[in-house]
Amino acid sequence: QVQLVESGGGLVQAGESLRLSCVGSGSVVSTTTMAWYRQAPGKQREFVARIRSSGTTSYADSVKGRFTISRDGVKVVLQMNSLKPEDTAVYYCNSGGTFWGKGTLVTVSS
């Protein structure tokens, strides 16, 4: 069973940065497509960023140019810059489109 544990969420002001990490069990981070999703209050979960085992990345239009996804050993990192209030959500790590972490809350105040 794949285990994913997110960390790094918190409360920041608009324009500031946060760095989210997701530690995966075994070699899942290096061998599968890893992604970040988010779910804002009252909204459906939405795609944020993805990194394939090849290293190819993709982003939602709403975060392109502000967020960067990368791998660092057994974890996948989401660097979030120039945060906006609309980025407020619970951020979830996903492995292979199947396994989910429990999420970490990001709150951006205006």
C-alpha cells in the first residue's frame, strides 16, 4: 500500500511563498507520476501540477508561472510563489492517479 504524507501548509499573506512536500513510501515518488491537487471550500478537487517519471511537468493555467513541481529524493515538492487568496485550499498529493495523501491546508489572506 502506497503511503503519502504532505506537509508545509500554513497561513500566509498574498504575495508570499510556501513550499509543500509530499513524502512517499518506497520508490513511488521516483517511479510513478506524482501530482498535486487542491480543494477549496465548497468546490471540487482540481488539478494543480504533475510530474511524470520522465521529469516532464504540467500545470493548471491558474498556477502556471507561479508554482513549480519537482522531485527531491523520496519526496515531491510544490514551490508556490506569489500566492493569491484564491489559492486557499487543502492541497493533496497523488501517486499514479490512485493513491492520495490526507492533505495540507494552505490559507492565503488578502
